[in-house]
Amino acid sequence: MKQNLYRFIFFKCMGWSINGTIAPEIKKCVMIVVPHTSWHDFYLGVFTRGILNQEMNFVAKKELFRFPIGAYFRWMGGAPLNREKNENKVDAIAKVFESKSVFRLAIAPEGTRKRVTEWKTGFYYIAIKAGVPIIPVAFNYSKKEVKIGEPFYPTGNKDNDFEILEQNYVGVIGKIPEYSFVPEKK
């Protein structure tokens, strides 16, 4: 019932489409969502998750998981993260992957909703440390399309791998176009 409601709102009322999917056998991955220019990206992700009927997760500072809102964040797929300065966040998130049977981590490699010229690298090292693929996800507001790319297994050659991953976002425009990530065309 809920999936049908999501489909009706997302496809019919909002006019969006989904191009691609995540194979059900991929239980663990890092989904990089680009561009991240607006809070509107959150509910697009919620609709996409509901339509695909797949668990998708995020991490947030542990303080958000306190009563009373903590239960909601866990229900939405959140995992608390200790953001103390002396803790390596890549290692902490890799441990979350170890502790879960299904964990598809959605993360914005831009690290902000403002325009950036290069991505932060944490998502890449998390995928390597956890031994999981990276799945490119694009929220293209100009086409009203959520595009889910093929799984990419990082090789350890960051520069080359970023070049390959960034090609998934050529021509993709965010909600606030001037904040969109613009990869170099190769």
C-alpha cells in the first residue's frame, strides 16, 4: 500500500522517474548521491527507497538518535556515528557495515549543499575498508530523474576511480543549479 502511494506521488503528482535499480543481491554498498544542493534531496531519497522497496541507510551524529526523535531516525535507516575528533570516521563507518547484514549507505561526497569543485574522499575509503561497491546515484532536477548507476568496485587508484565515477554526473543539474557539481568531461 505504502509503495503504491509513493509511486503515485513520485511518478504521477511530481512527474519524476527512476532510471536503474540496485540489484537485490547487493546488500551492502556506498551510494554516492550527487548533486546535493537542497534539503529536497532527502524526500526524493525517501520516495526512491520506498518505490524500490529496498533498505537504504545513512549515518548521522549520535546526538540525533536520542529520545524522542532517535527512534524516527533509526526507522528511516539511520545509524548513529560518534563524531569525536579522536575517532577515525572511516573506521567507525566500516564497523557499522560489519555489524549489519544489510547496509546501503547513502552519502553526498560534496559534503555540503553549496557548490564544490571536488569531492571529499571519505566515501571512497569507506567503500575500500568495508569491501563494498560504490553505486552512483544522480538526482537530476532538469529531467526530474533519479538515475542509479552500475556498481563500481574501487581499485585503490583514487584519481582514476574518481574520474570514472564523476562521468555519471555529466549534465546532471541539482535543485539549485548554480550549486551543482560539474565534472570535467573526458
